[in-house]
Amino acid sequence: MLQIRKNYIIDETRNMIAVQIPVEDFNKIEEVIENYGLAKLIDDVKEEKSFTVQEAKRFYKSLKKKEL
């Protein structure tokens, strides 16, 4: 399990209003979220038809033409 070091910010009535975490911990959290999103995207498109190399080249070439 990812250990996250936290510092709580409280207001004058001692209600927690924010959390501070070290940049290193934030970067780890961000990486976990990105990896999860990538894995989910891969699962979502798993059943879609794959392009052949030639089809992929034609597709990307058509995208470049649309950008111009």
C-alpha cells in the first residue's frame, strides 16, 4: 500500500480544511492515477478491431492532412 505522509491544515475552530503532502508523494499518486487510467483505456478498447500496419499508416496520414 502506498504510504502518504500528510499534514492537516486546520482553521481557528480546529476543523480540518486542507491536507499538505510532499511533492514526492504527490508524484507517486499522480503516477498511480495515470497508470489506472491507461489500464482502463486499454480494457475499454480491447474488443475493438486492430489496424494493420498499412491501415494505421493511412489513418495517421489522413489525420495529418486534416491538421493542415
